[in-house]
Amino acid sequence: MRKKLFVIPLAVTLLAASIVGCSKEDSKPTEIESTAGSAAPVKSKEPVTLNVRLFGAENSHYRAVDPVIKEFEKRTKDTLNTTLNLTWTPPADYGTKQQLWLTAAEDFDLFVPWDKDKNAKDGALADLSKYFNNPQYPGLQKAFSPEYINDNKIFGKTFVIPITNAFMDMEGVFYRKDLLTKYGMKEISSYDDLYNYLDKVSQSEKDMVPFANYGNMAFFKLFTDINAQQLEGKVFPFTGGGNPKANYIYTQIAEDGKSVAGITAYGDPASEWAKINPKYGLDYLMNQFNQAKRFNKFIPADTLTATTGTGKQNAAGFVTLSNFKGTEAGIKAKVPNAELGFWPIFKNNQELAPGKQSTDGKAWNFLAIPATSKKIDRTMEFLDWIFSKQENNDLFTYGIEGTNWQSAGTNQWKLPDGVDPAKNYMFPGYQLTWNPTLNRIPAGLPDQLQKYYDYQFKPESYKKNVLAGFTFDQEPVKNEIAKCNTVIQKYLPFLLSGFGEVNEHLSKMNADLKASGVDKIKEELKNQINTFLAQKK
């Protein structure tokens, strides 16, 4: 589950209620309740308890979950007859603890695998291939197309279940539209517009933070365009794992898509970068870091150390589309007359251009079942129920209808009158329920935001990039990657928050990367990509 791992904990409070190995058990699929209905009576199964382990902290990732679990158990007593034992582990501990659980063969049945490739390679995950595209599991068959499952296989098998609702969560900047009106400024549609707005705020609103810091890498994905970089430039950054901004190796795929034409790392000499399309290579990178330096005066001076924010009102900041309404609600709770705008930072999102959103078909998050589980069939039946119909999916995603949420239109949701969102049910759907076929969006969105949601849910918005299907096996260079990640964590916050001299940081970073084995990583990555492209049909 590394695709969005470092994004989610920072924004998870708002995301939660938003839209965006081999098995050791020789089990066969069993008959379960069909969503289509049947004339034959459905027999109740033997009672079973499923031990489910997710990550999260109460009131940040989840809240008031027990009534919903009880409602599920009540609804399915005569069919699934399943009790859920849900355990939450703080994100800071989850990665370490999940490895201990697997090593000790503890009794649990479903979890979010943060080290899925390694777990699969070690034989710690059950192969779930037979449960998909199987009419005995109609919910799974409908919600998980063969292509979707195939794109998310590991070593050719279905060791993980992909959990995502769209292959993007549109990324952008929120800003105070009421302040724009106050200053007589136009809507933000460029970085120059954003700069002028922030400059005006810094001069006129002394008690506000012009641009909210996003952890210690304040500007996160601002000043980049990963979709154009991959689709037009055939340039791919590696190897930051779950944090795309921690990527420090750039790989250029040849125009014919059959080999690696160039590979280089941050701070490498210009001769190495010459092999990378400059528009999406060195010029792209330097613009990113120089823009961060230009905008640096608008973020808190203690961004590198006080990463949770200042407590002051923010005039703008990075936000994903699924987080926008929650961000707006938080600001309006303190400033009732505030009005927020949203500016997408990637060109194809601004233009809503079809076929311009890069994807490898991989989900952001995943579920897995330990190979040691004795209840694989029953666990998959539980998941089949969740994905069988919107009503079932809604229960875990939004809570009890009428109590925690209300349906609005065919695919929208809203809070019932009088419900306090700070005390209402909260569940991280990205860990269990998200799927491209089962989506709702917040009611009452402005027309433009509605168009943004429509865009990210349309299959025609996406295009598979040339490396779709490739997974970098980091095991041969895991020690070097661990050392290089330490180097990156040391220098990137300065570069992505605009502190200090860009070239000086890059030079020092490069020396440390070289000493940590980055050249060995580059060679291994190049060889793996070349092998993948040579075998690609």
C-alpha cells in the first residue's frame, strides 16, 4: 500500500468520508448470497469471527464505528453470520507491527499490506486469484474487472485486492475566493496569479498564513505535472515508494518505448541529464525547486520543524479534490463568510482533456489476507457482500443512512440536518470500500467542481503509460535504497520548501547519494525496466 501512503495520513481526516504468497488453505469457493436474488432459500452459515486489522487513530482516521459494525452483523445474521473484530493500529506503528503479525503467524484474516511485494515474495499472502471473475462471487466479479485485477497482480498472481475509487484524486490549490473579491483580483488560473494573490495576502492580512505548509515539504506537488511528464516526455521518477516527492532518480524511456534511453539522479552532472528530455528532466526539476524558493516567503518560517501548521487561518494551500469540501467546512467553521475556490495544478485537469491522465492501472491502496488464515473463503464472502451493491458499500463508507448521512440524487451524499461532522461516523474507505464502480460525491458542489469529479471518474480521461505493469523489485538493492532514502529525507524538505541555495543542496545531496550506492540502484532499475520492456507485447 505504498502508492499514496505518505499523502493519506496528512489529509486523512477529510478523506475518510469523501468520494476519491500462496495460500496454505486448500479451499474452494462456496455458495453465497447472490445480489441478483434467488428462488432458493439462503442457508445461514456457521458463525465466524473475522479479525480485521487496519491503520488509524480515533477521530483522525475513524470515529463511532461500532454501531455500523453491529448494523452489518444484524443485516447479515441470516446469511453471512459473520462477526467483525476490527483492530486499529496507529500509522506510525503499523508497518513494523504488520511484519511481526505475519512472522508470528498471528490469527488475523484481513489487513492493509504496506510491504505487499515483499510479503508476496516471502509467501506471507494468500493467492486470491480464484475468487475473481468467478460467478460464485458476483459482487467481486462486477466490481473488479479482469483488467483491473491484472494490472494489480504481483508476480503474476492476485495477492492483493486493489482498493481505489479513481486512478487520481485531482490535486490542486484551495484559496479564499472572498479575499480575491475583497482585493479586486481575478480567479486563480496560473502560478503567477497564485503568487500575486499570496503576495497581496502577505501585505494585507498580517494574521493569516498566505500558504499552508504541507508537512516539511511545503509545496508537495506544486510546480510539477506528472501526467505530461510520463505521457508526453516518457520520463519517470523513481524510487520514493509511497511519497512521490521523494523520488530522486529520473528514467527516460526511448521514443520507441523499447528501452531505457537515460537514467540519472538528483545532482548528477549535466552530461547525464542530457539523456533526459530537458522539458521533463533537468529544466523541469530546476523550475520546481526554483519556484519553491520563489514562493518560500509565503509559508511559515518554521515549516521544516513545525510540520503540523501554525493554528492560524490559511489563505491557500495544497488540497486534493476529495478533501476540498472538508477543508472548506473547517475554514467556514471559523470564518462563516469564507468562500473557497479550487485550482487544479496539472494542465490536463485544468482543461479536462480526455486521455491525458497518466495511469499504470494500479490502485492506491490494497487489502490482503495472510496465507495462514483459516477463514479465507469467509473473508472473501464478506468482501463480496461489500462490493455487491451500493447500499452495502455505503454502510461502511458513510455509516447508517438517515443517521450518519443521506442520499442526494443518484450518486451524491450529504449530512442530515443537525449532525455534527466532528462527532459523526468516520471511516477510511480507502482501506476497505473504495471501488471505481461504487462512488458517491458530496452534494451541493459548484458546477466546476462537479465537472472535476466527473472527469476523474471517466475511464476515457486516462491513458496507460509506457511503464504500466512494471514494478521495481527493490530487494536486490534494498540496503542502498534505505541509505539513499535517509539522504533524501535530509535534503528534500529544504528543496521542496524553498529554503537555502538549490545548487548547493543538490551538490551535497548527490555526494551523499553516491556514497550510499545510488549508481547501483540506477543500474538495477535500468536492467529491470529493459527486461520488462523487452518482454512487453
